[in-house]
Amino acid sequence: MKTPKRLEPLVEDGLIDEVLRPLMSGKEAAVYVVRCGDELRCAKVYKEANNRSFRQAVKYQEGRKVRSSRDARAMAKGSKHGRKEKEENWQNAEVAALYRLAQAGVRVPKPYDFLDGVLLMEMVSDEGGDAAPRLNDVELHPDDAREFHAFMIGEVVKMLCAGLVHGDLSEFNVLLDEHGPVIIDLPQAVDAAGNNHAFDMLERDVGNMSAYFGRFAPELKFTRYAKEMWALYQEGKLTPETELTGEFAEAEDAADIDAVMREIKATLAEQARKEAAREAVDQPRDEVPEPPWMKG
């Protein structure tokens, strides 16, 4: 096939020998199968911000490091330089996450290089050498669903121990090769300690896994791994070897915010009622309100 313009620099630099075919086009990037020597790899070409359906929500950017205070100010103002820096920061996030997670032993595609908005990485293949399917494209036996779910919970724990939350984990962002699940698509990864939305994202990621595998093994839908691992993480007790139960008991003295608000509203309503009754008693019985047309 004709080499896409964005891949030409990698061909010229000898990083890619041949572009074979497009693999997929997603909300933030297009992926191509390329040949590098005797190996097949993937080239992920990030789309420009105005061509992406996935917008860079502020909550994903929170806690990410910026190279300088000047860049941070430019990004906040939305200047041309700031938009360029924000775009590079967004793309670099996945590259950094892949290297970080690969080092932590998480099953992610191996990254090889990153140049001009193109990420060159391992191609995850099935037994026949073709691109591995997404979880969403396979039917599972209940026993396999339980095994893969347990494996994915372990991978999420490893990620959290490495200080990251995927932020967009679902059956569409997990491939299934001959050895099991492989996690992909990490530009939304957030810093677990530096992002105030990290737990909400973790709970959603884990919930998506439970809901998907729960289609084949319904009992998995009722597990509570996110709160269990987050509590251990906050206490500094979570490790990749931690054995989780999938159960989590809320603290008995935890405040029921809804109940408290209902009590406050009821108290205010009662107070208003008493004040109204008091005013009615204090007003003279024979006093007649002045007609509107008599008022000056």
C-alpha cells in the first residue's frame, strides 16, 4: 500500500521497512501493520486534536507533569504554543505509560520508538500470526471468564502499584492473544496519587471488567475489587502479590450524606413553619391589608 504521509519519516529513518495494511482506526489514532526487518509491528498514528472524537478532558490532564512553568501557562491560556504542548503531552502520556507498565510486568504491547506523533510498538498476534481479537469480539466459557477476570484484576493492581490508572479500560481496550489478555490504548492513563478523579476512574475500569466477564459468569458482577484495592493502596499495603477477596465492607460509622441532608432540610422546614405560625399569632386579628390600588 502507499505509505501514509505521517509514516514517511519513519521509513526514511529506517525504523520501518514497509507499511503493509491499515489495522484499525479509533477515536484518537489510526493503527497500521508495518514490517521492521523480519518482524511485524504496529505503527500508531495519533490524530490531530480537531480530528479526534475523544476530547482531552481536564480530569485526565490533572496531575500530569509539564516540562516548564512557561509551558503550563501557555497550556492554561490556550495559545498556539500551549495547544501544541498539550497535544504532545497527551501523546507522550501513552508512551510513558507503556514503558512504565512494561517495566512493572503488566501485559501491554512492547514500545519500540516514538517519532513525530507515531508510536512504533509490538503487534499483539493470535496463534495464527494475525492481529489478536479484542475481548468484545470473543465468546467465553464461564471458567475462562473467571480466569481472565482474575488475571485482569491482577493487572489493574500492578498498574496501581506502578502509580497509574488506565482511565478507559473496557472490553474494547483489551486484546486476547494465545497467552491471555493484553491491555492497550493508554493515552488516558492518569497518575493515581496526583489526580483527584483517580479512584472514580479505577472504579469504572474495574466495573467495566466485572460487567463484561459477568456476561459469562454472572457472580462476577457483584464483586467489589476497586474499593478493596484502593483502600489498601491508600494505606500503602497494596502490592502485586496482594490476594484480594472481591469484598469490601463500608465503615460502620461512615456518614450517610443523603440522610444527613434530608435531616437538615426537615429541620429547616420545621423552623420555617414555626416562624410562620409565630408571625400569624403576633399579627392583629382586625388588621385588614391595604388594597394594592391604595398604595402610593
